[in-house]
Amino acid sequence: MSFTQSDRYVLRELAKRYVDVCARDVNAECRDLWRAHNSLIATRPLIYTRAFAWCEMPDAELTVEDPFFRGYEDWLRRQLFWASLNDDSVFEPWIPARAAVITPAGGVWGVSPTAIDSRTPRGAKKWIPPIATEDDFTKLIPPHHVIDEGRTAERLAHTNEVFGNILPVFADRAPEYRMWNGDISTQIAYLRGLEQIMLDMIDRPEWLHRLLTFMRDGIIRTHEQAEEVGDWSLINHQNQSMPYATELPDPAPSTATPTGESVKRKHLWYYCASQETTGVGPTMFNEFMLEYQIPIMRPFGLVAYGCCEDLTHKIEAIRAIPNLRRIAVAPSANVAASAERIGTEYVISYRPNPAMIATGFDADYIRDSLRKDLSACRGLHVDITLKDVETVESDPNRVSDWVRIAREVIDEVW
């Protein structure tokens, strides 16, 4: 490693600043709010800024030379900037260090798509799927949960050497097949191709069911194996928001619950979505996606469902998820219709259109848009997630200004 004393100083100073952020009284207040909100206890709408064109922010410039620690520098700088936005996010006093999880050499399923880059910075890519024919199914490798203990111990030793007496460093040993790697919808689109999947639903449904079964069983296998060896921890909550609830233990750097029980999936939030089936009707969505996702989600304590897909006409279908608690209402969704169908039984994760701050900043338009949508959700359990902000035209103030306007509208409407 090319680690220098200058690198060490920069990282430790950032860590000290982050400790101060975590010690703020507002963290305890926001924990209480999210805990109540996610347990269907009435609160004001909470604000969560999930993505904010970080690469355009002046604070994102890195100075650490060592490649291993540049990731930690980026994480700390991002957390510090995030804390300046004045949303309702909670910042916890530990550093997650990813364990060295062993996956198939060719990708998480043994094969990977070929990417044709547009050669435009941050531009689009065309993906060539590796499962081009039915016979290509044999290229897939069943996943397992295995950790390289030597490499993991080495990573922890390096990070503890720098941060250990400032911030605890905790190993994230959970299986690789979570979030997008554990999302059948995302992965099958990479493996087979988005349009081809929709054709498969009509042309070769039995073969598609076989592929979906293989993926479902593989993901579940890794989750079960991690549980058997105690590799789930309380930092593995994931609900694409702030994962607090009265029914579950709070996030913490621990493989044991407050009662001393080893962390199981039943103690954790799980997140799932199916953006790739946006153009598929509720019946086929249920047959070719949701029925395969439910067994993955079932063992977890609570579930958040949905990302950028329009779920307006699929809400009745996803009610079949037994531990469902949060439903995404994307920018493309009909907010009023979705709110009516969700009611008070679930939390509405309302996602306003990020384009409103991506090209110019019209405060009146933002205010009117938020006012209209929040009015449709009045009296329900709703929070606001600002996400997928790919650009703010290098204006570092737009996101905090958006948060300020959102708070003003909440005060007005609520």
C-alpha cells in the first residue's frame, strides 16, 4: 500500500469530524421519529436525501493517495456533506468494512454482461447479455456464501490501525446477494436482456420459470448459509431509507441483538424492487417476479418494496408480501391513486421527480409540486425520499435549498 502520514492525518481528521456529527442531539430525535414513523405511528413527513450528485460537489475531491483508503475518505466526506443538508437522516458512530466475500470469478452468477460504453463521462452503456440462448443456462453457477477470512482480517487490521481509537470499525460479513446483487429483477435483466425477458414470458414461460427458480433458490441459499454461521449483523438493515422500527432492533455494529440472540433475518429490514417489470402488467408481474421474490423476503422482519418503478396498479399484488411495511411511490406513479390504495396500512415512500433540481432550480415549481403530492397523502404515513439526482449542474446549494423548501411545504400542508 502507498499509505503516507499525510493520508493518515486526513482520514483521522475526517473521522473526528464525523464523530462530532454522530454525537449531535438531532440524531436521537430523528431515530425516535423514524422508529415511530416506520411502525405506523403518526409523525410529520420525514425527509431523506438518498442521492445528491455527490461527484459534482466540491467536498467530493479526494486527497488520500492510497487506493484502499480512498474509499473510506470518500465515504467520510460524503457523510459529512450529507449531514450538512439538514434532512432527517441519522448518522451512526461506526465505520462499515466489507468482508472479502468470495463469488464466482465471472460475476455473481458465474457470467457477466458485456458493456459497450458510450464514451461519454457518466454516460449510458449498452449491455450484451451472456444468456443468449436457452442452452446458455448451463453457464450459471449456483451461489454460496463464503468469506476469505485471511483477506478480511487484513482489511480490518488496516482500517483499525487508522480509525480504531476514534471510530469502531465493524466487518460487514453478510452475503453478497443482497440489494441489487440479490434482486432477481435487476440480475435477470443483466443476464438475459430486458426486452428478451418480456418475450420469454410469452414464448418460453417454462424455461423462464426454471431460470427464476434457479436464481431464487441461489439467493435464499446464501442467506441461509450466512444465518447458519452468524454472519448477519444489525448493520445489514436495508429499506432504502432510515431502517428503524419499534418491532426490530436498531442498526448497530453487532452480530447479536440487545437480548443476546444471534442476529437472524427476522431481526432485519429487507429491501426489494422490480424496476425492470415496469412495462409488465400486474398479473404477469405477479407470476414472473413477485412470486419468486416473496420467498426471499419472507424470513425478514420487515420489507420495503419498490424503487423507480410505477407501482400504482401493482399495489394490490404486493400486498401479498407478508411483512411488507414500506411502498415506494416513484416520480412516474400516480401519487393520489397510490396514496388512496396504500392508505394507512403501509408507509408511503414518496419520491418526487429529481429533474426539478437537475436542470435549473424553480423554487415555485418545486413548492407547488410538493404541495400537491403531500396534500394527496395528508393523514397517511408518508416520507419524502430525494434520490437519483444525477446532476445539479455543479451547484452545491441546490439540494439543501430543496430540503428547506420541503420543510416549508410540510409545515404548511401538515
